[in-house]
Amino acid sequence: MDAAEQTLPAEQAGRRRCVSLLAGAIAGELHAAWDALKDKPETKPVRGPETGLVMVRGRIGGGGSPFNLGEATVTRATIALASGTVGHAQALGTDKQKVRLAAIFDALWQEDATREHIESRLLTPIENRIAAENKAKAEETAATRVDFFTMVRGED
């Protein structure tokens, strides 16, 4: 948990985690979770899914002057469940069905009756996959690490 999440109420931090994991989900994970739902909720589209562009900004040296790096394609959607709960989702790319499902799962996560199911069947596996990918990437990077050292020659 980063410093910003430590100051948030537990509900907001949990929702932030949920939305972040749904954005990083693979479409197949969302489709499998949707297929596994016994009682599929009635949904109504509020906005989208729609695709657009966002400007990606960078900073020189990580903390210097900002500059426009380029544009990235993003898809977003907002849905409402029959209960009135509204779910939002956005993700890089153009997969509208993926983002629609992510918005539905965001709304289901907000409801007490389905939160545990979404956590255990969808979010925890996504979190484990992302952690494993990050670990593999770190190990791959560590394998190519070069340690430089200085040798001092004695006086001639």
C-alpha cells in the first residue's frame, strides 16, 4: 500500500485496488468470471463503451519538467445495475467488451452481496498473476545486472 492509499478510508482504498486490478485484467479472465456467474445481473449502459485518446506525459529525470510523450488509446465504460449501483472502468486498448465487463464487475464489487465472490473468483487471481509477472520480470532484469567495481593498482 502506497502513502496515498494509507490516508484513504478502507472503502476507497479497496475500490481503488478493484478498479486498478480490473484495468490490468486480461479479457479472458473477465469472460471466465462472467461465465462463472450463476445469476447474471441486469445492466444498463450509462456511457459507452467508447474509445478515445489520452495524452501520456513524462517528466525529465522522473521529477523534472513535464513533456508530452505521445497519445495512448483508452476505452471506458459506465454501467448501472438494476439495483442502481454504478460501475466505471477504463483500460488501455480498444477492447470494448473487456471494459464493459470490468465496469459490471466494479459495480458488483460495490454491492455487499457479491463483493466476496468478485474478490475470490476474479480479483485475487488477477492480483496473483500480476505479482507473478512482476516477479519474473524482476528476476529477468536481475539476471542481466552488471556490477561494476574499481580496482586500485599499487604504486609502481
